[in-house]
Amino acid sequence: MIIFGTRSTHIASEQTEVRCNHCQSEHSVWVYIYQKYVHLFWVPFFPFGKMVVSECGHCKQVLRQREFGAELQLTAQNLLRSAKTPWWTYFILFLVLGFILLSTVIGIATVL
């Protein structure tokens, strides 16, 4: 039985100066960036996208990126540009490539 699925991990966040649409509090809206990845036996295989959400620290209202206003959308785009994909989300790919490289080197060495 092979166990696989998707997960996400927090990679960046920033507090904004945007006013919350729900409670109208200022300086309480946070934007969070999450990296989504596929896992195999709970070990990261490869990343496949980023998810952006905002949360008001006062009223706890959560919005997805498609629900953002123009000002919040601009903040999210700037944060997305600076958010980097963690190297460990490619872990199994690194292992597979390392195994292929190692077996190629060993194969060439035994032929010579």
C-alpha cells in the first residue's frame, strides 16, 4: 500500500496596514503564504503551488486570495515575489536524482 497526498507549510507572512472589511480595525490584517506539496509516505516529493490567505487578528476573519480587495492583493503579490519554495519540499526528487547519479557513476566505474 502506497500512502500519498498533499500538504502545505507556512513559508511567509506579513502584517499589513489594510483595514479589515469585517470589523474595520486597522493594522490587524495579516497575509500568509503557504507552499503546497505532494508527499509520499509523509515525505515531501515535489511542490506544486502556493496558497495565499489573510486573517484579521482582531475578528479572526479569514479570506482567500480571490476574495482580496485591490490593496490587499498588491500586498499579497509583493509577498509572493519574496517567498521562496523550501528546498526540503523536493526531498524525494533529490534522493531519486542522487540514486540515478550514483548508479551511473558506479556503472561507468565497473565498465572501466
